[in-house]
Amino acid sequence: MIIGVPKEIKTDEYRVSMTPAGTAELVHDGHTVLIQTGAGEGSGIEDEAYHRAGARIVERNEVFEKAEMIVKVKEPIAEEYALLREGVLLYTYLHLAPAPELTGALLERKVAGLAYETVQTANGSLPLLVPMSEVAGRMSVNEGSKYLERETGGRGILLGGVPGVDPGHIVIVGGGVVGVNAAKMAVGTGAYVTLLDINLDRLRYIDDIFGGRVKTIMSTKLSLVDFLGLADLVIGAVLVPGARAPRLITRDMLSHMKPGSVIVDVGIDQGGIMETSKPTTHSDPIYVVDGVVHYCVANMPGAVARTSTYALTNATLNYARQLAAKGLKKALEDNPPLRHGLNTYAGKITHPAVADAMGGEYVPVEQVLS
């Protein structure tokens, strides 16, 4: 198979979808790997490293014109739609639920869109989302702490406090991978840490692993309002695979929060958990609504591109090798988790949550591939 790795062009995106080591594995398997010139620069990876791994270094147009499988990090942006050919396999983060224009482009061009974030194992885990969720969860506390500083519009709070001064309060909404990783960092600051979730078993697990250092609370509308009022930093960490993030925090709820408090909405890729959420960039990361600082960067791990690139390839490579060796249909037949990853195929929506978000018809994977 001919596999193409283009350079990411989304604003402030510095990751690349394949490391030289991953490239070498694909070449060893007998595939041709086309790497766009400069694709790895943002992650500190030179073209020569890919060349030594056996890749061909080519211009952007050749990647899209010749590749049978395009491996990316982020979803295509509008200027890339015209480069997508009918029948090409696009293997990347897609986040289609809040993106009707992108969904329409993939359907119109009959692209096989296989989304990292919806590949799902039998136990419900999301193996290709986990590494970036780990990164984003850990970053969320660092970024929130930065924007709590007075010069950036925050309350002027040092989360850990100092002797004789009360520490700040971090409230984490959601106890999944992002939430747990945020809690790890939050506990390290010395702040008060509260985590809310609707799954009692998950709360028991979190209480056990943190030994009581994280207060666990059953999430309800009333408890959420109560803890928003106590919070200096709120981290939104709720995900429904493939679907739009639930709007848990309304604009009215912001009135319960302290002026200068900060919300980091990690779920912004799927639309965000706040009524007032809108995507921002690393170069312009925040805005203020009703006195509350909103940080809604849609590609948080892109800021730590080298770490993120290697973590992502570690997770995606095995599935990429299966897709390249077997082709899409056989790989989906042999690997149930990959079936959950297919979001579009031959002009059809093949993921139920995406179809629901688009108000479109859902066609099961088995039906479109038969």
C-alpha cells in the first residue's frame, strides 16, 4: 500500500502523524511511505530521519495524489477538502459530531474516514484517544494555573497556596482518562481537588487510587452548581465517543463562579461541555465571558508536539500496519475495534453517534462493506 503523511496545517498544530520508527516498520512490511517535506519539523524530526527510515520525501500534492491511505493527526481543514480523492482511506482524528461541513465534504467525496477517537475495544476503552487524553489532561492543570495569574485576567491564585494561605480549589468534571490525568497533576499542586462523575464505580476507583486526596462527588445539576461556586479552576473532561460533548455548564451557571476563575474545556474537540465554549488556538487561547476565563484550545497536545507525536504513533501504528497489510475491508472484518472507528464510507455515515449529531441516516459498517 502507498501511505501518505502530510504536514499538518491547522493553526498552531506541530504534531506529525508518524515517527521515523513507525515509518521504518511500515517500510519493512513492504509498503511505500510518502512523507511531505518538512512534515516533522514541528516535532523536531528532520526529513533525513524519515529518509533513513526508508520513506520517500515528496511535496504535498504528491502525498494526496498517490497515497491510498492518508495518515494525519488532525481533521482536514477547508483548504484540504479538494485534495481528498474518492475511495481514499483517511486515518486521523476526525471529531465529526460538531463539524457538519467536514462531514459533508467526506460524504460528498466518498472518503473512508476512520477516526482515531472512535476506535473502541470490547471493554469500552478508546486506545487511540487515550495517549492524547493523557497529554491534554496533564496539560489542563498547567494551562489553568497559568491563566489564573492576574496578568492574564485570572483571580491571582497560586493553586498550592503557601504556608498560612489557603490553596486554590480545582474541580474536575469527568472521571475518564482526561479527568484522572488532570487529577494526578492537580494533586501535585497541593490544591484542594474535587472530581465529579455520574458513574459510582468510577468514583470508587478514583477514591481508591488517590487514597482520599481527591474528593469524589456524584455529578448532578445541583452538585455541579455548588462546586462551580467553590472552584478557582474547572477542568471539563467529559466525552461521549463519537457524539457531541454534553452541554453541562450553561451560561447561567457562570454567575455562580468567582470573577477571574478559569475553565479549561478539554472536550472542545467534540463541541465542549459549556454553552459558552468556542474553539480557540494556542496563539489566542482564552476569552472571558461573564468574568470567567475560558480556555478552549482544540488541539492542546499540539503544544507539546514531540511528546505527543511519539505517544500517538505508539498507539496508532499497530492499526495502521493492519490496515496497510489487509486493506480496509479485511482489517475491519478481523478487528472489531476498527469497525467502531469507521465514521464515513462511500458517501454514507457509518457511526451512530455521528449520524445522530448530523440528523442523517446511519448505515452499519457491515452493510456498507458487504
